[in-house]
Amino acid sequence: MKVLEGIAEFCAVAEVGNFTGAATKLDTSVAQVSRKVSALEKQLGVKLLHRTTRSVSLTEAGKVYFNQAHVALMQLEDAQLSVSEHQLSPQGLIKLTAPVAFGEAFIAPLLNSFMKTYSGISVQCTFTNDKIDIVDQGLDLAIRIGALEDSTLVAKKLATRRLYVCASPDYFEENTPPKTLEALKEHALLVGSQSYWRFVVEGKAKNLAVKGRVKYNSGNALRAAALSGLGIAQLPGFYVNNDLRNGNLIEVLPAYKDKQEAIWAVFPSNRNVAPKIRLLIDYFAKYILDDM
């Protein structure tokens, strides 16, 4: 319908504040967004946006139009979601983000099996450790680990993980395993992207500053360094559980083990959740192993 052309593009620009962000959100080009908005302004006979080389802002007419058009657009999306409830099989694209190592190890395989089960679904997943604003980027959901920042996002707990302090048997052949947190200062520590390790002492959380000859921003690299006998690492269970079970790594200081961290699926709260998104979140919750 001609009357609807450009409304989604205009509302995206108004929400994000620029054409580049709107293009990313709508998964299209900046030129396409600009053309659609210009065509909408021509059709309405009014200027909706003030454009400069540095910023975009709404005109008075743009504010009035956005306040009503945005509501109508949301109602249209709700209508589409209501119809999609009656699909025999879920259809369409799901866009999400997940942490790199965890995403590659667990989320990607689950996405692959999900798409085998539901052939009408396609997936676009960004693996990054950056906290992407999923609303601005037009994503359907994100996988997050640990404490969540206050936001308007809805969160569903999928599983939990623990941190393990461990080293190889070769390392402990030459070094006495530490019995206290203080004793860690006498050991070679393999440090990650954070300059502290997390413990629980007498029921309270304690962050212990750590330094080491090795500092990697990769859990897989820290695991490899620990396996090679370079020192002691603190790593989530999904990196080292198999190594701990088969004896390639030995856990120390279990009495001070950090509390479980939650693994979450978070998604926008300002709209109905599409059945395909709910289905994927439930699929994650069913098949991601708890207590990693």
C-alpha cells in the first residue's frame, strides 16, 4: 500500500536519531532509508526531519506525525504477530547476539539444530563480547551472562555457570596447591580481561586483584595456557568441565568458589514477542546444560 511506504523508515530514524542506525535496525541501506523518508515527506507535503551533516531531528510536523504513526505501526506489528500465531510452522528471520566463546560453543550448535527442526526459520547471529543495544540495532534477542544492567529489556534465565580455579597436574608437580586465597600470590596466575578473580568468603562476594605473566582476553587461550602448565587460571565451567573430569586440570580452592552466574535471554519489552522468538528461547532453555 502506497500510504504505508516510508513510515517504518521514518519511525526508525526518529527512534534512533540518525539514518545509519535506522538502516542497521531495518537491515537495509542508508540510501534506501533516505529515499523512503524523502518520498514520505513528498507524499505528505511537509518536512518531517531537520537534516544536517552532523544530526537529524524532528520538525514540529515530524513530532506530531511520529506520535501517531509510531502507535499505528506498533498496532500493525501486533496484528502481524497475531496472525503468525496460526502458522503451522514458524517462519522468518531471527536476529540475535551472543558472547563469542559461549556463543560459538553452545549457541551456534543449538541454532543449527533449531533450523534443522524448523526449516522456515533463518538466523543472523553476531558473536561479540560487547553489550550491543538490541533495540537500536533491531535485534530480536541477546544472550547475556552474569548480572544484568537495569533496562527495559525482559529477561528469561536459561541456565547457570560457575567459575573454577584450576591448573594442570604438571604445574602442581612443581608447585604446592594453594589452600588459601593469600597463597595465590605465590603462584603463576593466568589472567583474563579482568584484573581480578571472584570468590565467596564467609558467604560474601570478594574480588581478589590478580597479576600474572600471562594475560589473555580469551577463555580458550587461558585454558590452553593452563593445560600447558604455565600456571593457575579462573575459568567458567563450560571451558574446563571436561578437563576437570578427565584429570587434565585440577581444581583448587573449591571452598571459595564463586556463586553461580545466570545465563539469560533478553529481549525488548515494548512489543509482543513473536512466536518464533518464544520458540527459540524455550529451545535454548531446554537444551543448554545447567550449572556449566
